[in-house]
Amino acid sequence: MSASNTSATMARALPAQSRSWLRDLAGIAVILVSAIVGYFLFPNNLAQLTRIIAIMQFFLSLDLVTGYCGVATLGHAALFGAGAYAAGIAAAHFGVTEPLTMIAIGAAGGALAGLVSGVVILRGHGLAQLVLSIAVIHLSHEAANKASAYTGGSDGLSGIAPDPILGLFAFDLWGRTAYVLGIILLIIVFVLLRILVRSPFGMLCRGIRQDPIRISAMGASVKATLIKMYVISGAVAGIGGAFNAVSTQVVGLDSLSFTNSAEALVMLVLGGAGTLYGAFIGTIVFIGVEDFVSAANPFHWLTIVGALLIAVVLFAPKGLYGTAAALVERYRKGSK
Amino acid sequence: MTALFEVDHLMKSFGGLDVTRDVSLSLQKGDRVALIGPNGAGKTTFVNLVTGHLRPNSGKVRMGGEDISTFNAMKRVQAGLVRSFQVTRLFAEMTPEEHVALAILQREGKSGRVAGSFQAMPEVMLETYAILETLNLVALARMQVSEIAYGQQRLLEIALAMALRPKVLLLDEPAAGVPHSDTFLIENALAQLPDDLAVLMIEHDMDLVFRFAKRVIVLAAGEIIFDGSPREVTEDALVREAYLGSYAHASSAA
């Protein structure tokens, strides 16, 4: 192993690295372009687009634990709801109405919920894990329902009136400010998460998904790593929840629902888990199906969702993004 | 002088079946020991017990005099006791480069970092490629493990063990599943292990055992029946009986 030989191999190592950065830049560009196109295409429907942004952050957060760490959970909305309620309660009961502070509080609330549900859910494996996650979401739903003095119970938490952002940009009736804030948040979160999944910690998590026993044979703690990822995932979901509270000015019990959690998992599988990009595609398919298919056929739209899911699981097991990426890769190799 | 690694009266039973019966052995720095025995002798169980993947009924494991019996698998690795697996355990979707880098980062306590990339850490990259180079894996450094041949996956198992810089290395059939014509690759890899490392190797390939080991331990039905030099092991009556049953006498008569 001569030094020159080693440095030669390292020089060869660099191109692949820059290529993945290029892909991230492309990802950011796609978000920006879609945001601008969406803005001009649906000027009267910005509220719906803003909701999509919040859901995207929720799906990204689920992708961290499910896609990267292999933890199957049906209780992830607990993290999103915790962020939403943390921000909402801070605003409605404690007068914290500065929107960026509210979002920071939401992130902290989500991280705390991530810690708690991580500790509970990670006690089990496989089926037991799934059942624990269902228990988590039902318990948190019921807790929010009972604590109606703070959460408004089944009536929802209203009276959230965020100040203008940085004292400059007030939330308008058309939802333009909320939309722009959402896009900025989404890009920041996306960039931070791309850095995270590429980091040594991200690599450790991918290793845990593929073979936890090998990871412990390397001297790393599987549990501590997963809980850490759960906290990070909670912060991301909390940002999404808090943003939803800021933009809609109301938090409902449905943000803590089992249905939300299950739909998120299904749509993540549909979009392609473990890539972050799959979360975007999953969200768009989800909203698209919900909006357009249910409008076209209000009676059978769930059947169509089911058929779509079966088709994806059978013919594109890596999800829409994963399968597309694999096809592109094969094409690239074939053309060489 | 205290032994670098010491197993003291280890016992394990599954229900009524004693799979490890009062096993004691010790290793010194630089030891090259082969652990052999017929199928079902409890060799892999022994490794699982020692590395903390199974709990023994009784008995102690010590590293440099320190009792590590209560440590979990992770802490034992941190204490310098590293194993490889009989059936390759690797991350199918990761590259050899990532595998080795992850092991190095873990050893250095940097695997929890949430930013930066190992490819931007020159010292990690240098060591990664030095190890891959030793094992002739550089050409495959950027391929997914699921796409590389099994024999090379076996080499990567050894690469991971090297990257963790253990004091004691337990190799569970490093040549298992490797075509006989490629065993020399494994042998070359084993020859590259640091001199002061104590190695205990489980192996069925006797040619490899006799070339590698300075000492042979034979396990049969959970018990150590022989501990001595490779030269003596072939002549030992108990060992012959364990492997060949009553045929041992027939063959010696013939």
C-alpha cells in the first residue's frame, strides 16, 4: 500500500461525491420551481398547497425512522400533533405569537414526543413494535381530548393569532405569506436532512436498518442511535405541525389521529422510503388522489387508492421514486 | 502474567442439552489459535457466549484481567473483543468503502456525527483505502455489497474486523462458503493481521488450520478435549474418536 497508490484511489473517489451534491441541488431546484408554478397555477388554492408543505415535512420525518432506520410505526402523527399543539398552546394560552418562536417551540415539542414515543416503540420488535406505535397514537389522541382546558378537546384549539414574521410580513387572507414561509422552511429542513443522512450518523442508521446485529458487533449502540434519530425525526415532524398551526391558526384532534399515521406510512411506501425524495412524491400522490380522484369518483376513490397501492407494491416494490431511480441507474450503466 | 483474554469455566445449556460444558481457555498477545471440532460441537455457541450475544449459565470472561462477563455485546467490542460471522453479515445496500469507514468512525467515536461526510475526512479515507488495499478490495470499493462475490464479502468481513483494531479477534469460519481455489485469499488476509493481535479461529478447512495455527483447541460435545500443538492433534486418540467415531480405531488398525 504505497502512499501514491492510495492517493490515486482517493482522487478517483471524488466524482461520485460531487454527483450526489448535484442531485441535491436539483432537488432544491425542483422544490423551488414547483413552488413557483404552484403559486401561479393555483393562486386561489394556496391554503391547500400550504397544507401539502406541512404534510411533506411530516412524511420526511417519517422517512427518517421508517426509511432510514427500518422502524415501522403507525403512530408517527403523535410527533406531528405534539408540534402542532405545542405551538398552538404557546400562542393561545401563553401569548407566544411570534411565528418563528412558535415553530421553534413546535420543534422542541415534537422532539420531546419523539423521545417519549421512541423509548416506548423501540422496546418491541416487528409486530410488537407496530402495536406499541398504535398504542402511542391512541393514548396521545385521548390525552389531547381529555386535556381540553389546554387543547380545546374535540372542538379544536383556536385563538392562534401569529404576529407578522419578523414584524414585517403579516399573514394575509390569501395565504401568500404562509406559503412562502412554508417553502423556505421546507428547503431548510430538506437541506439539513440531506446533510444528516449523508453524515456518519446517517450511515450508522442505514446500517441498523440492514443488519442491527452487525452494528452491535461493531461496538455501536443500536438503541441509542435509534432514539437519537427519533428525537431528530420528532423535531422535523414538530416543525411541520407547528407550521400547520401557524398557517391554519387552528389545531384539531385529527392531527393526532391514527388515520393520519397510517396514511403517512402507506404513502411513504408508495413514494419510496429511505430517499427523502420519495416523501415528496408520496405527498403529491396522496393529495392528488385525495383531491382529484375523490372529486371525479366520490364513491370509489378509496378503491382506487387501494388498487394503486397494490400495483406499486407488486410492480415497484421500492416505491415510485426508488423504482424510477433504479431505472435511470440501469439506463446509465447500459449506455456506458 | 495475566492472560490477554481468558475464559473461565463457561457453562451453557439449552433446556436439558449442555452445549458448553466447563470450557476454560486463555489467549496471549500474538496467539494464533484454531478452534476445531465436529459439527454441533458448540463452536459458534462458544463465540456467541464469549462475545455477549448469548448469556452463559455460569462462568466468566476476562480481558486483560478485567471481568467483562456483565458487559453487553457492544461494550465487549469496545473493550477490544471483536468477532466475525460464520455467515456473512454485511449491509447489502452499502459499499465496501462505507463499511470500512463506518467501522473506523465507530472505533474513533465519530459515528454519532450528524454533519459532514467520511469522504471529506482525509485520515478516515486514508485508513479505509489502506485496509481495502491490504485485502485487494479497492477495485470494488464503490460497488454495493449485494453485487460482489461471496468470497470478497468474506474478505470484507475481515476488513471490518481489522478496521475495529481489536485486541482479541474471534474468526468464525472465515473461509466458509469460499471456493477452495480462493482460500489463499483468506489466508493472505489473515497473514496481514497485526502481530500482537490474539486470534482465535474456528475453521473446518484443515489445510488452513495447520498453516495458520500455532495451537489447536478441539471442542467436542461442548467440551474441550484437546489443547496443544497442531502436530500432536492428529495423533490424539480422543480427537480421532470425536471426529471419526469407532472408525478411528478401524483406520488406525488398517
